[in-house]
Amino acid sequence: MNDEEVGDSMRRFQRLHVLSFLHVGKLPNSIGSLKQLWYMNLSELSEHRLSETVCTLHNLRILILRGCKNLVELPTNLMNLTNLYHLDIKGTRLQQVTPEMEGKLCIWMPQNVVDAIGANLEGMKALRKLDLRWSNDSYGSLDEHVLHQLKPNVNVHCLVIVGYGGSRFCALLIDPFLVDLGLSECHCSFLPPLGQLAYLKTILIKAFDKVESVGCEFYGNCISTSIAFKSLESLTFERMPQWCEWIPNVAESEEKAFSRLQVLCISEGPKLKKSLPGHLHSLKELAVTKCSQIVLSLPRPTTINKMSLKDSSNDHPHMVKLETLTSGGTVS
């Protein structure tokens, strides 16, 4: 099918939402007529520069450029795609990611696009959420190198990292302006020092299979005049199969840590034995699931008004043990 025939075909599908256009030499200008597209796969496109026509597809959310080995430049007006949140540039020769995109940016498999990850994220002033997703393969020091290159703008308040293969996190996670943070399926043996992030309100930590202990490294280098997790309101741990203990911070400010924490959820921590930190005086909601060995010591008097304590093992059912429960609220 020649370019003219491809163009005619596209003009007949004005309402098309999903398009996979694979192994083609040149993207036809008629692609701009597909205004309803929200997913476009252009894997192994032969062009050196992506056509500016793509920038007119204002409903586009997902753009796949995987395997475009000749691609060295993105269109200058890609910032006009304000709904775009997923950009796969694995196997390209890009020297820059998009100049600026509204709201959020997802980069899939950044370990394969080291040069592109060196892009000027710091200049993306409209970016609010950055989502980095590695593959299932662990690249260790290479992942650390990639993550170290990222310097997002201070306006990025939400960060999601999935599948990171490094043994430790770099300064990216010490961004003092982060508000929401999600870390999932990472290969680190210790959690990063998140307690020193003064504006952090929400944390999700999921599937850290190597973490055995949560302790002072989690609280960070908070001196006696500062407060660890001073703004945190919601903390969730999920699927932590090797986690055995949560050691409170021994610093003088420990009693003030988690001073605003209202929601604490822990699920699938079968080896977690020791009790949770005390002094959770603002806690309103507590959920513990599949943590059969844990012993909970609740603050007295407690502010909790909603509590769920469950272990759903069919073969060996257990009840979560309580050391103290002195006032009302609901338990399920």
C-alpha cells in the first residue's frame, strides 16, 4: 500500500481510537485527521524526526515509539498534547524527551534510553506527576545511573517508581517538594530516607521483597530540631514478604514523628512481628491484613475511629494481637 492509499484509508476512519502503524518508512500527513485517537503505536518507524502532524492529535494519551532506531528528534510542539501521559521510547536515539507536557509524564523502561533520560526534565515547568517504570529485569548500577540523571522541575509533586533495579535510591527521592510518592517492586534492601521530606503527605511502598527492617534509614537525617514525616497523612505498606521489624527512630524528635498521620495500612507482611511505632496520636484509620505475627500497641487514649484487622489464611487462620485498646471506634 503506497502513501496515497494509506492516506485515503485514514480519512475513512475519522472516529478511530486505537492505531498500530508498524514497520513503516514515513508517517503520512493524513494521520492528523484522526482527531479521536488516544492510543498510537508507531514501533520501528524509519523516520529520523517525528512529524509535527502528530502534535494535532489532542486526545492522544499513549504514544509508542519503541524500536524506532533512526529517531533522533521529537516534534517541537509535542507540548500541545496535554492529555499525553505515556511515552515509550525504548530503542530510539533520542537526545531529548518532550520539551514540556501538561500534567504528567510516564517513561517506560528508562534503563534502555539512558541518553533520552538525560533530557531537560528540570525545564518542564508544567509537569506535576512523573511516572518511571522499569521492566522486570534488574540492571543494578545502570538503573542507579539513569535515576541519577533525572532532575525534575520543583513543580513535580507526585513521583511513581516501579521496578527500579538499583540497590539504593539517589537524590531524586530527596526532593523536598514531593507531596505524593509511590514506590513499587523495587530491588533495594533498605527504604530511602523519606522522613526528611517536609511536604510529603502520601506514601505507598509495595513489593520490596528484600527489605527486612524499617528503621532509622527510613526516618532520614532528622536532627532534634526537626520532625520526621511532619506532613505525612497516609502511609501504606503492601506485599513485604521479608519485613520482620519496624524500629522506631531513636532521635530526640521520635515522639513527634508522624505527628499528622491519619491513615496507616499494612498488608501481606507475614513475618512482621514487632509492634508499630508509638505516638501515633493523630491516627484515625488503621488497616492490618495478612500480618498474623504482628502485635499492635495502640496509643492511649486512641483517636482511631476505623480499624480493620484481618488475616485471611484459609489453612491457618489467625487473629491480630492487640496489646492496648482503650476507647471507641469500629473494628472489622
